[in-house]
Amino acid sequence: ISPETVGKFQTEWLGLTIPFPLYGIFRYLYLVHQREGGGSPADLLLADRPLLACVALWALAVALIIYRPL
């Protein structure tokens, strides 16, 4: 993590949130290629529960790390 990020948020733990966007990217690609879920990415995001859960868990993890430092 860059020193600017650590300085701004006063934590080095934000790297723990990396798996969430990785999962989200691969889930999206899976839906587009295997389930032919092309079209609007926003519609796909709002219709897929695992993808919505991933976004919610990512936001929760970031909020906990930033506002309740370890």
C-alpha cells in the first residue's frame, strides 16, 4: 500500500480488502461468459445476490478498517 494511503487513513490493513474486488471481477466475468449475462453491468450487479453480498461485505470491511482501526 502506498505511503500516501497509509498516511491518509492511518492504517496498513486496507490490503485485506483486495479479495473482495477480485471475487467481484471474476464473478462478473463468470456471469457474462458462462451464463450469458451480458447487457447492463448495473442490472447484472443488482440481480446477482453473491455479487451484491460481495459489494456489501467490501464496504463493511473498508468501513471497519478505516473507522475502527486495529
